[in-house]
Amino acid sequence: MQAKVQQEMYAAMKERRTDEAAALRLVLSALKSAAIESRKDLTDDESVAVLQREAKKRREAETAYRDAGRTDRADQEAYELSVISRYLPETLGEDELAKLVDEAVAATGATSPKEMGKVMGMVMGKVKGRADGNDVRRLVQARLSG
């Protein structure tokens, strides 16, 4: 994935798409830093995990900037998020996610919120980056408390 991002960054630089090149440079920097930290080349799953962390940072920053009335910075964060999202797997819809939660609840036999960890572990293993953990947690809580 790192090579693909680097190739697209060079193409954006050649075509003078400066905003895109800057965003891709940030993505590449995050991937390289993670590879250096782990002291090995990243697998695709590890790369996706890094990009998910970066996407989450951008979402949170965008919200914070919008709340502070800094729409210029919020727009920049939103643009960077859109560039990062191109490299992430397609997210699951609410219905698909609810179905996975129901299957996990049935498989684990969970009946109370105390057993939420078992269900979360099973669901997160199945979605592998295609759903936000907060969305999964919300659905699991609703299913186990109701």
C-alpha cells in the first residue's frame, strides 16, 4: 500500500494538484512511521489499521474545528479524510452491521451488557476495519440492553 500511495503522490505532484499531494504526503508519512516503529514492512491489514487511526484523527479534528468556528481548517481536515478514505475498505451499512451483531449475540449466547466484551470481540474480528468501533459498541449495547 505504501508504494501505491507514493506513486499517487508523485502523480499528484507532477500534475500540480498540491492539496492532494500534501494529503498523500501525510498518509505516506503515517505509513512510514508505523513501519519504522514496527521495524518491518507493514502488511495490508496493518496499513489499514494505521489509516483508520489517521481517519479517526481527521474526523475528530474536523469536528473540533467546526465547533470552534474554524471552517477553513475543518474543510482541510475533511479533504484529508476524503483522501485517506480512498485507501480504506468500503464501510458496512447499518443493516449489515446489525446483522453481524445479531449473529455474534446468538453465537456467544450473550444476554446482558456484562457480556458485551465477548460480542464486541467477535464482531470486530469480522468487520476488520469496515466499521467504526463506536458504531459497533452502540449497536451491541442496544441489542444487549433491550
